[in-house]
Amino acid sequence: MNFRQLLREERLRARQAAETESQGTCAAPQEPPSRDASDATRVTAEWARTPLNVSEIDIEQFRKGPIPGVYYIPHWISEDEEAAVLERVYSIPDDNDKVWVKLKLRRLQMWGGEVKAPFNPQPLPQWLAQISQALVDAGIFQKNKRPNHALINEYDVGDGILPHEDGPSYFPLVAIVSAGAECRITYEPHRALAASDDQATTSEIVSRLSFQLERRSLLLFTGEAYTRYLHSIDNVEAGKRISLTVRHVELR
């Protein structure tokens, strides 16, 4: 992947905003620089000229632990690419409550449309669309099941999420890019699975799988990991973590 053009674009904009502010004679607080339609068009054009170059990978070499369907790729993005992702995430002002949604132990942005039937897909921002395409190019998602939805979760110190499943609204494949800080993820059997007596056609139940999600890593889970296990995020111990969770919505 290569987000360097985006990073240069964001840093140039920040420098220009700082220079404009320093030219004022009064030190009154300034609002964040506005982004008009021409600015958005220019940024989109920059992304279009900078495709992400990703080769197809053999995902099996990244299998993680005994639960079928869990894969972990450390250092999937570089430090510069991580910085570019964070700059794009935080280009949305904190007080924009139409984009930032505050929950009990995290806040999030949702892109691609509201997940309800009938699903009305909305175009992803250009930078998220390119990440989606990169996951297709890597052979992780099929072309006809390319990611069309993204959740951007922000976890502050002490934030986490309880055991849960993503459910049948999505194609059973999840890709999560971590940035900003580390955290720990845990998989445990679904309650319905633990109570079931019919295990003839499935693998042995794994009572627990827990490991660290490093910055710049890519986590994938599918198959049994998606349908038979819950996953949770422990409270973040230091820093501020951003996770990009991309999926394909299948609702009709």
C-alpha cells in the first residue's frame, strides 16, 4: 500500500492553515479550516492518481491460533501509511456529531450506509474505497463481495467492547486495520455453540484465543471464527486506538 501522496496532501493543508492563522493580528481562537467542494474534489483526484499497489498473498501463512478462520498480518501498513490514515480519520472535526457517533466506551464513524433492510449503499470516501480495492487485489475479498461498508472505531484509554458477533447482515469475512495504539482481542465460543450437542461436522471447540493487535496490523476472521465465536476488545491501556473495520453488507 502507499498512502504517501495522501500524507503529503494533509501536511501541506495543515501548514497552509497554520501560516494563514499566523498572519492575523489578533490571537482569537480559530475554527478548523473549512473544506469546500473544490477542496474535496482535489483530494479525491490526488487519491485517484495514487493507486495502492498490493500483490496477492497466501493468506494461510498468516493463520493465527487453533480457531479456523483467524488470520493476523503484522505491519500490513507502514508508519507513514498509518499517519496518513490517522490524518484522514481526524480530518472530521470532533464536534461533527453527524459523523462522529459517541457510544459508551468508544466513538465511531460509519461509512457506506446504514446497515438495515433494504440496504441503500452509499459510496465510500476515496481513501476507504482504495483500501477496499487493496483487500480485493490481495485476494482477501472476492470482487463480487468487495467491502462496501466501513466502521472507524476510536478507543481511548479504558475503552473496549464486550463479546459480540457481527451477525448475518454481512458476508462472513471481516478485515480490521489497527492504528494509533495496541489492544488485545479475545475469541470465545458463542453461547449457543457451547450448549450444542451436535458437533459432528464441525471442529473441536476452542475455549479461548487471545492475542495482541499491534499498530499497523491487519486482522481477518471468517468461517467458524465468524459464525461460531464471539470476539471482544480489552480496555486500551495506553494511547488512542483507531480500528478500520471493513465488510461487505449483504442485506437486500
